[in-house]
Amino acid sequence: MRDTELYRVLLGLREPWQIEGVTLSEAEETITVRVGLPPNTRLPCPECKAPECTIKDRRERTWRHLDTCQYKTLVTAPLPRTDCPTCGVKTITPPWAQAHSRFTLLFERLAIDALLEMTTAGACRLLRLSWDEADGIMSRAVERGLAQRDLSGVRRIGIDEKAVLKGHNYLTVVSDLDTSKVLWVGPDRTKETLEGFFASLPPGVPGQIEAITMDMWQPYRSVCRKWVPNADAKIVLDRFHIEKHLSEAVDAVRREEQRELAAEGRNDLKGTRYAWLYRPENLPPTYQRKEFEALRNSNLRTARAWAIREQFQRLWYYRYVGCARRYFEDWYEWATKSQLEPMKKAAQRMMKHLPRILNYIRHGVTNARAEGINNKIQTIKKKAYGFRNISRFINAIYFHCAGLRLHPL
């Protein structure tokens, strides 16, 4: 088989495209494959598909292809521009590459697989790409994937925020609680940010959403009320964030009491900060369980605060909203009369959000999967050694976490 026939098969070329020549450069370790068209070729318009359009001119282009053994392989061709009576002058897209790309479809498939499996820096070293070239491949892959995906079946969503860069810089991440895939990512955590997600959904989809998990951030709640019918019955405050607020209240009690004990020369609470934050069954072996059990059963204010937090956990096991409400009212009375100011404030905050807390009994959903996605996003950030460009970070999240069809056809 001649070299021209070999590369015609490898590139999958059909008439009128043909291989005009293959050149090897040992010094540069490259193979250049020259592709062309016969002089009087007519082509269909790339937009309206009108047949037999004349070629106005041809502009030289080069694409990177899969390596041939140890040699970098390049495809060059004078890319035609058709002169269509309807659409005017339009540049055609060659059969071996996507529009505006300088890589063949097969090379992009390989690069996408490499970027999914390793760090961006590692993929660039392996494939001899620059960071900007890798970013271009990822951007085109994400654009393809977003254009093809189907969001008509979305029923339960989780809304969470992710801190990025330094200072108060956030991303809003919306995920599908049923598939654990990212649905949408937007900069900041404002009303306008979340509005962008709902506006991007197909018509009718916001009306079919059955449950929404989120934290206590009010702007998210107001946007959901605008777009989702009967949203107040569907918004579920996430267990993780509620328990976090209660744990912070326990820690505030511990800090205050520890200062008082230290002034008296006592060290009862020294070194126990993290022990109070664990559930009893999750207490690590590094803590002396018997010693900590004695502290929990003591008259310390921290022990009372810890007991209040632990008793709140029973709320999640109720199956009827009325029973859960009565239990909460008893717990609320205990917490507000405990003379522990941080626990009192935490309880008052829970009372303010009680309807959305009780929605957990109805829907049984949490933001656990969204938090798992957050951990994956953090790993992406570490693998890339950080992102200075928010749009690139968003693209990377879609690329790795949205379950998109990334490969070109």
C-alpha cells in the first residue's frame, strides 16, 4: 500500500478529497500529510447545503493529527471558501476536523481521554500540547456536550455554593440529585446567577421539579419561588448545613467555657475541640472514649450544648410531619431555656426555617451528593494547581462532573 493510500484510509477521506503527498522530516520529527481538491471541484454550501457552489478561494491551514510512531503528524490543506448565491462566501468545515479547531477529530478524542484520566499538565506533557491548546479542546468538548444533553427528565435538584480564589468569591453549582451530575455552574451566588440556571432549562421543566435542596441562603430561595410552582413545599434545607450551624453553636459554648475554666486553672476542655463535633459512633480511636464519655455526662455547659445538638438528630427519623413538628417544639423549648446563648440563637434560627426543615420528612433528600460533587470539584482544582480564570474553572467542572458526551463524532 502506498503512503498516500495509507493516510487516505487513516483520515477516512472520500472523494473529492485526496492525498496529494506525504513528507517526512527527520530533523523536526514530523510527518506532513498534504490534502487537496481537484481544481474545478464544486462543493455544497456549509450553511444552506445548496449543491454545486463554486470555490471562491483556498486558504492554507494545518491540523495536528495522531502521531505516527514517534513522529508528530500534521495535516495541511488549502481550505476552500464557497461562494453561495444565498449565503455568500462561507468557509467549509473539513471532514477530518471541527470548525475553528486546529486538531483532527481523532486527535481531539485522544486528548479528551487523556484530560479525563490525568492532570492537565500531565496530558499536555504526554501529547505535547500547550495549556491554551488543551483548554481549547476542553472548551469545544464542553460546548458539544451541553448542546447534546437532555434536561427534560430533571426532577430533584441540589443547589450549593463553592468558594473559589481568595476572598468572598463563589460559584453556584446546581446538580441532579438522582444522577449526581452537575447541571449548571455560574459565577457568584446572587439571584441573577441562579436565574441563569432556570432560564436555561427547557420550557415546562421548572414546573416538574419535585424537590430542591439548599442551604439557608435567602437569594436562592426567592429565585426558586419565582420559577418553581409551590416552591415552599419543595425546598428542603440540607441536613449538613443545619447540623453545621448546631455544631458551631456547641463550639462557641466550649470556647467561652474553656476561657472561664482556664482562668480558674482548670483544663477540663483542653484538647477536646474536635471530639465535641463528632457523633458518638464516629468518635476516632485517638480520643479516649471513656474519658470523653465522662465529660459528656458532666455538669459542663459544653456537655449540655452537646446533648441539645444530639437530641436534634432524632428529628430526621420521624416519618410524619405532625410528629416531627411536636418533637421540634419540645426540643426548641429546651434549647431556648438552656441559658446557653449560642444554642438559643441556633434554635431560633431553626424555628425560622422550620417549614423547610420539615420538608425533609416529605421528600427525604439531602445535599449529600452535591457535597460529593463539591469534593470532586476541589480535586479538579488541585489537579490543575488552581485556576486564575473563572471561566476555565467552570469549563473544567462541566468537563469532569456533568456526564456530558464530550467526544466529537
